[in-house]
Amino acid sequence: MTSKPAQPRAVTFGLRRAVATLALLSGLVALTSWGVAAWLVRDATVAQRILPDPNAALFGDGLGAPIGSPLEYAVSDPAAFLPGRGAAGERLLNEAYLREHGIYPLQVKTVWFVQRTVAVGAGVAALLLGVVWLRVRTIPGGSR
């Protein structure tokens, strides 16, 4: 029966510290993702994107052509909204203003999808790094 040579104590300690630090950072990312997502969607509102057309009012079509259906958006610039409300009470987003100023309205469901993806990925990384940390602790010759 052959035994494995013991690794130097300093290498094992440095590896344990690095793995523990990465595991803690991954856990921190998983936890803070909820706060970041909540901060991004704090002023979210249901809105309909409208491409304004000056001729639309002449024909009784309202302010312009609607783009898609009303969705929950997070837009931080109040000037991006047109005056008035839609038929179901949704706010009206000025698509021309958004394009002119390079603003992309965040869909709330997309923000939460990305948050869940980041939280799950970081959580899995934290768990895997925790397992590696436990395995490094049990290396013969390593510090416990």
C-alpha cells in the first residue's frame, strides 16, 4: 500500500483561503442580486410604447401607432412618457423620445429573469466551492 506524499502546508492553506473567499463572494453575489433587481424596477409601471404620429390626431387614432402590447417597464426618465393614459389606464411611452435619447426601457420580467439566473448560478458556484473547500481541508498534511 503506497501513501500519497503530503502537500506543503502553505499551499493547502493558501488554496483553502482562495476557495473560501470565492465561495463567500459567490454567496454575496447571489444575495445582492435581489437588491439590485428590486432597485432597478422600483419605479416600474405598466406602459404602452407609442410611435408618435402628428397625423394620427387628424384621423382620430390617438397619439400614434402602438408598438406591441402594454407591459411593465422600468423607465427612469419621466420625460419619456406622453401625456394621458391608454384605454386600460396604462401610461404611454414615447418611442421616438426613447430612440432619440438612447434609452432602452427595461422590462420588469426580463430584470427578474436575469436576477434569478445570476442568483442560481452564483448559488451553485458557492455550493461547489464549498465542497472544494471541504475537500481541500481533508488533504493529508493540510491544516485543519
